[in-house]
Amino acid sequence: MRNVIVAAFVSLDGVMQAPGGPQEDPSGGFAHGGWTAPYWDEAAAAAMDELFSAPFDLLLGRRTYDIFAAHWPYVDTDPASDGFDRVNAGIAETFNRVTKHVATEWPDGLSWRNSRGLGGDVVAALRALKREEGPNLLVQGSSELIQTLLAHDLVDMLRLLVYPLVLGRGKRLFGDGTMPAALRLTRATATPSGVLILGYERAGDVRTGSFAPETPSPAELDRRKGLA
């Protein structure tokens, strides 16, 4: 049985669009692409190293796949090169090696090594993948795919880097179709630049309670009559 892990960079107001650069995804007129770059530090790099240290397959939406396929295979991985960057080279080598499961009905153009299309019924394909033995399925980017996963209760874990800024508009991590679920906090640390590194796992159904007095006041009873 495999877990689906959603790993995302998000702003305080839940936007996850184009964290890496202005040209990553300007759709909808999004004007703040690259908003994570000013906060990057060794602590954030260590968090990414930790995330990618365990075995995983990538689970990607088609837009994110195309962004990644145009970038990671071309990252310089030669330590003797002038353009070598240890963190990026390590991610590139890992991403190039692992299997990429892509939510698309059109497998044409999936030329990045070890890429596989999920076909027309993405939800059924993902349920089948989760039942298989193998490494966890790690989602990167892929905001539209994440909405499908959340709407069909297919997310087991969240790994979030929450940035200290508000973006106001853009593609969000949680949409209106998200299935209610309780979560258990498994990690909470902060980087020197103010980024929160948070881990969550599923913890059953949402539980509710009430702080209202056992016997409501007449005014409260009148108030409730007007509630839809």
C-alpha cells in the first residue's frame, strides 16, 4: 500500500502558484512568480533534502510535468562544472531517475525518462497505484491534480513550506471541493527566514463539539430561528 504525499510551497493565504519564477506559471495574470526565492536558505534546502531522501515516485499534473521536463533534465550535474549547484544537481538526478506518473489522457510528449501517463480515469488509476506495493507517491506542484486528490480523499500526508507573505490571488492548495478530514501535526519548525516547515498526516474524520451553554438564552433561541 502506497501513500500519496502532497508537498507544496504555500503563502499564508494558501496560494501555491509559480513559486519558482516569473515564467513558471503566469496564467490568470499571476504577477508574483518566484515568491519563494528571497526566503531560500540552508534550512529550506535541508528540508528538501530530507523530503527527497526516502524512496518515492513522482505524481504530477500535466502542466507541472511539462515545467519539470523542460528544466530538470537540463540541470548541470557535473561537480567539475562552473554551473554546478549541489542542491539542484541532487534533485535533478533524483527526479530524472524516479518514475513519473502523469495525470493526462494524452501520453504523447511524455519524453522525460521513466514517465507514464495515467490515462483517462485518473482517480481509478490512482486508487490502483495506491494499492500496489512500491514507494510513496510524491506530488510536486500540480495544483489542479491536488484538487482532484483532495476531492476524492486520496491524500495521506502533507508536507508544507508556508511562507510569510500574502499573495491575494492565484491557484490555491485547498479548493471548495476538498473532502473534510482531521489531520495530525507531525512536524513544525521554522527557518531563519521565517518559513514554517510543517508535516501532517491523516487522523480520521473531523470531530466537532460546542462551547455553547447547555441551556441557550431566549435571545440565542431567537437568533437561531433566523439561521438558514
